[in-house]
Amino acid sequence: MTARVPASDRTRKQIADVLSGDFDKSALLRNAVRLIIEEALEAEVMDVLGRGYYERGEPAGYRNGNRLGRLKTAEGVVEYAVPQVTGTATPWASEVKQALSGRTEGLERLVVEMYARGLSMRDIEAAFTGADGRCVLTKSAASQVTERLWEDYLAFAGRDLTQHPILYLFLDGVAERLHLGQPREPVLAAWGIAASGAKLLLGLYSASKEDTASARECLRDLKARGMNEPILIATDGAPGLIRAVEEVFPQSLRQRCLAHKLRNLGAKVPEERWREVKAHALAAYQALSPLAARAAAEEFRRRYAREFPSAVACFEDDFEACIAHLRLPIAHRKAIRTTNLLERLFGEERRRTKTIPHAFGERAVLKLMFAALARASQSWRRLVISEFELKQIEELKTELHTEFRQRTAPVASSTAPRLHFSSNNKT
């Protein structure tokens, strides 16, 4: 029975396993190269025999199992299944396999681009052009490959998240030209750090604007796919994102991205004084504890209230959310106090967009961002999380649950403590 299943179906299963586990860029690339080759070979056989798997028709030949093919790539040797055909009028040899010689670079480029543009026919034809300059794939075969790649992306975007307990969630948006001739629209990205320490892209969402409704739908989709309530969620200062986080995950700490905050603060201070002011701001944002941070904040106000009142107002705005990370284990704080992971992802995606000027459209942009992840993830490492730190986080969850119950209690609510992850809470 297994022999009658197309080899590409088994390879798709392996890709799904890679995507559902800890993200392994090398394994993904190897399996994706294998998938493209196997689908091209199967499409070639379908053209030769005039029928697909399990289809009846006037026999021009028969499928006769597979043999192993090998291709050297930058990610190592890729083994793939080569269909065998018997019973044809003349002995059959795969032109696709012959054309693969010397095409490693082109195939690896296709793998990176396969989520980026839906792959134009020109891309496919270039990768499967033989030494004589003739493309060995028919138009219909190339079309089959491109459509299946979009299906791959949809499977990734809808995968189950229950097996990855998320501790830290990062939510941010980047403006992209989703529709040619229209203003740029935001694409919201959700990225998380799991209890295992793995860094996972959880979702990409096109939205009409970076508002509460769009962010709320993004977060609800994550919950619907099984994501748990994170201990901390980091966003920039967009009011829509803040409101959505507090509505959908009211018991999570909300972290204001300090990279965004410092940029806002720096715009309100003369350049020649910024180094000094920044040092005092960081003394609060990176203090050892929330209590020490509040003491440093008082010193910041005292020192700069008269000289830079607008800077002080900016510093005070949403201050408690700026120091939310100080309640988490010390070793985690640097990784969770900004949305820099997403910023680097967006930076890579923007660089790619410049080299693909016509890659507009909702599908194209979403796939392009996923392709950027495959490239950028080469330099990302998992966060090391010890058993002791997991215990600390569990204890904090209990504290937050108690605080939430006190905050939402119908009686004596005026005396309930104000939680630091409220957007209106200021020191």
C-alpha cells in the first residue's frame, strides 16, 4: 500500500512534522528541495502516462515503484524518490532528473522563494531547464507545483498550537502594499517563545488597519488554534494592539516594547543630551525590580521635569507596562522587553521586497514574510529556560490570577490593586 502513495505525499508529511515541531531551518530546506523535485518528477510521469495515481485510462505504460536519487546542496545531501516507468513503446528515462545536474543553486533559491511569490512560471522553468535550453516541465506541471506550495503555506498558517505552551508572545505590525495601486496596509505578525525555549512564528495576518478589531481577530485566531494565555505579551504603543491584548488576554502581563519607547523618548530630547537622558531612563527600565524601577523613575522626573517636560510625559506614559518584564526571571528580561525579533524579521522582509519590486498582493506578502523567517532564523537561538525559572513563572501566574480576581471583583472594586498591565496605569 505504501508503494502506491506518491513519494511527494510522504515528503509533505515530513515537512508538516518539521513545521509542527521546533523550527529547523535546515530540515525544512532539505525536505522542501526534495518535495519540489518529487512533484516535478511525478508531474512528468503523469504527462508521459496520461493519467495520475489511481486513475484509469488506456495504458501507455505503468508505474513501477521508485528508486533513490541524490542531490548535493548547501544543506547536505538530499535524497529523493525517482519514479520508474515500464511498458512504454520505447524505454523511458526522466528528462527532469537529467536536468537536475548543476541546478542545485536554482532549486535552493526556489525553496526560499516558494513562500514568497507563489512562484511564477518563469521561476519554475528556469530551475528545470536542461543543457539544451529547453524546459523539461510542461506548463500544467509547473502550475501544479505552484498551487501546492500555496497550500503548504495555508497549512502552516492554520496549524494546531496546543503542543507549544507559549510563555512570551510578541505582536507587531509592518505596513505593506498588499494591493497594487493602494496605500500600504499593516500585516500583523505574532511570534512566541515556548516553554521549551524555542522561538516560533505563530501567525501572519493582513488587516485593513492596525486597530483593535484587527488585533483582536489575530489573538482570537491564536486562541482558536489552541494557544494558551502567555505570561507576558509585548507590543509597541499602538492603542489598538494594547486594547486587544487586554481584552483577549486580561491575565497576561503587557510589556511595552522598550526599543519603540526609547525612540519616542529620544525624539523629545536634544541630540547632545540624549546619551545622559537615556542612561537615566534605562536605570528605571532595566532596574533589578519593579520597586527599584519606580524609585529610578522618581529620580528621572525630579531631574528633568522642568528642562524636558515633554520627555518626562513620554517617559511616564504607560510606565508600568515598560517595566512589566522586571517581574520575570532575570535571564529572560533582555529577550522579552522588546519586539526586536519581529523587527529583525521585518527588516529582512523589507530587504527582500526591494529585490522583488512586483511582489505585491496579499498572498505574495504573507508568503514573502514567511520566506524571510527561513532566512533570518539562521541567526536566532532558543532561549535557555531552566526548571527553576519555569517554577518562578508558574508562581507568577498564580499571582496574576489572584490580582485579576481582585481587580474584577464586583464588591470593593475601588480598593482592588491596579494591575501594571493596564494601559491607563501610570506611576
